[in-house]
Amino acid sequence: VNKNQGKKDLKIQKYVEFVDTHYEALLQRVTSVMPITDKLYESKKLTWEAYSKITKATSKKTQMRELLNAVKSGGPAVKSAFYEVLQEIEPDVIQELEGKARLGKQIKKAIYLNLMHFQL
């Protein structure tokens, strides 16, 4: 049981970091705001107040900003649920952002290794 809980905690941590790290990119790239919002509301991850604020927003970008604000203030459980719904509805966004993050780490590692090589 503890091993599974540890895996679940790591997964939630990964999802939370994804949402925190990619706030601006999510704001720009996510297009299915209302389907995501509806799923989160149906699963009781969003309050009625947050839901109605999102639905009343006049543009998709404002809706997304309201959704992300609600997700961020909802804590790890809501961030994790958002990630899972996003994975289901717009998997391309997650793949693109995770791919860029991986590429960035690889580039930093390559630069570091080159610098270490020249210091020898």
C-alpha cells in the first residue's frame, strides 16, 4: 500500500509542477476551456463560484485565466485533476510542453558537459 501511495504522490507532484511551470504556455495554448471546466466542475474540483466566473468571461483567454486561477488556488488535488483532464482532452498541449521541458534540460546538460570538458 505504501509503495502505491508513494507513486501516487510522485505523480501528483509531477502534475502540480507541470501546472505551476507552464502557466503562461497553458494560457496561450489550451483551446478547449469549457469542456475542461465542465469536467472539473462535474468532478467537484471547481466551486460553483469559480465555474460561473469562468462561464461569464467574455473571451477564451479570460476564461482560461479564470480557470487557471481557480486551479492554482485549489491546491495539489485540483492541479492534478486539471492535468488529467487536459491529458484526456488536449494531449498535444501536454506532449508539446513536456517535450520542450525535456529538450531544455538536455541542452543545459550538454552545455554543462561542454564547459566541464574545457575546464580539464
